[in-house]
Amino acid sequence: MDKKVALVTGANGEVGHLLLDRLASKGYEVIALDIKEIDPAISIFINKSYKTDITDEASIESILKEAKPDIVFHLAAYLSTAAEKDPDLAHHVNVDGTLYLLRSAQRYSFEAKKKIIIVFPSSIAVYGLPDLTTKNSASFVSETQFTTPITIYGITKLHAENLGIYFEKYYKLLNPQQERYIDFRALRFPGLISAMTIPSGGTSDYAPEMIHTLAQGQNYESFVREDTILPFMAMPDAIKALTLIAETPKEKLSQNVYNVSSFSISAAEIAQMVIKVFPETMVGYNPDPARQKIVDSWPANINDTSARRDWGWFPDFDAKKTFENYLIPEVTKKYSGQK
Ligand code: AKB
């Protein structure tokens, strides 16, 4: 049987690094697309790469026609803090880039007469809790609650989710003959923590930054308060969720957009877990008011019962396992000899 072809946009990013590896080991033909040259560390996992801007619609369409993907993992995006620094550009990349991809994919698939699966990582940033009291009293937030984001990143992610649903279900609704070929599947991720890479541009980045900094024997100054609680997920679980939803038969999916959750933890609890292993290090707290406002608007817990029910989602790593079996051993190995 022919190999399935998976195209990954924004392939050089944190998620892309591990996803390419996993797709290759699952037997996919892997095509990587990024605005920059593909990192040599991950180029061993790919069959072909394209250096292209996601907002160059003509290039995206010709790549789709050449690569003929069955699935696109659309990772290319500006994260929350980076997006706040240049909201216009973030809107262009996160919204227009997604629109161009969906439009080109619909055109390519219409010609090829075959469905194309678009897997989209959305985020807890689509939520906007009005204040800390509401955040502290809200229990597990479902997909339909508090979808009033305060950041341009959250707004673009929410809009991109709706664009995906539109292309799958309602594209050119007035034309009764319109054939639609997009199969759109989105996951709302919590903050992701990888042992391999340090993220940049996110607001949940205090967690991975703290871990990587302490593991290098340095002290860390947190830009959020110690009592800040967010949901987080270990990167291997994020990759598991992406591949699992991509491979689930469509008839099992009762919705297009799913929360996926793993564990919730405060900044102080993260510091405690890591300082236990690197006792010569310290964490200080110097909250940045704007970034604090952003994390205070994101839920402490999200409800992922629909993902668990429809496609058997469950995380392999709880907080203890994330730190003890994944992050601590891997970051210790990564930085050994550097202190
Ligand atoms: C960010 O902080 O922007 C991301 C996210 C929560 O989507 N990590």
C-alpha cells in the first residue's frame, strides 16, 4: 500500500521537531514546510522540504499539488507574546495564512477528488476569563465556555478554528452543488513543555524556561506570580494527541474542535519540582503586568471529556511522570557537562 503523505507547516517549531520524528517512525512520507531552512537536526525525518512563507498562497497551492498530502498538520503561527508585539503581522500569519491554506487545500482536493485532513493546533488562549476571581472559581472549562479571548493570538486561533469548520461544512453554502473536501480537526492545547527545545514567543513559556534554565545551573526570574496556575502538557503527549486525532475515523468525531488536557500546576509547584533536583538554583518572581494579565485570563483547568469519549484521548504523562520520567532525565542529559 502507498505511504500516506503528511505535510507539516511551521515544521521548524517546537511541536514540529518531535512531530516529524513521530510521523517518520509511523511510516508516513513526511513533507516539511517552513519560512526558514529546515533545522539539520530534523531533516533526517523528512522526505522533502519547502522553504516558503505560509502567506504566499500561490506557493502553498503549488506545493500541495506537487506533494499531494493526505494530511496537513498546520503548525505555522505566531504565539501569544510574539503576536501581541505585532498584532497586524500575527493576524496576517495566523488568520490569512490559515485561510490561504484552507482555500488552496479545497482547490487542490477538489481537482484530485479526494478528502484532505487538516489538523490544527489551537490553544487555551481562545478562552478569556474576565478576572482572577472567575478563573479561581471556574471548574473545568468546556469548549463552549468563556470563548472571549483578550489576546490577538487567542482571537486568531478562535477565528482559524471557525474558518476550518466553515470550509468543512459550509463553504460556498449558496451553491447547492458545491463539493467540500476539507476534513478539519482542531485541538485546544494547554501550555506545552518539551525537554528538547526552549520555546520562544509564548506566554506559558515561564514553565519550560524555568526548567531549562535551572537545569543549566542558573537561577530563573519568573515573569508570572508564583500562584499562577495553568494547564500544561508534556510534548510527547501533544504529539500523541495530534497523531491520534489525525488517524481517528471521521465518523467517531462528534465535533471539530476538542480540548485536550493533562495536568494543572502552579509556577511555585514547578519551581519546587525542579529545585529538588538542582538544589543549587533559585527561582525569583517578578511578574510582568501584561503577561500576567494574559495568563490570568486563561483557564486553570480545561474539560477534555469529549476527546476522551470520541477518540480515546488520554495523556500518558501526569505531572509527576512529566517531571520525573521525562523532563528531569532528558534536560539533565541535554545540559550535562555545561554547568
Ligand atoms: C502561548 O503561550 O502562546 C502558547 C499557548 C498557550 O498557546 N504556549
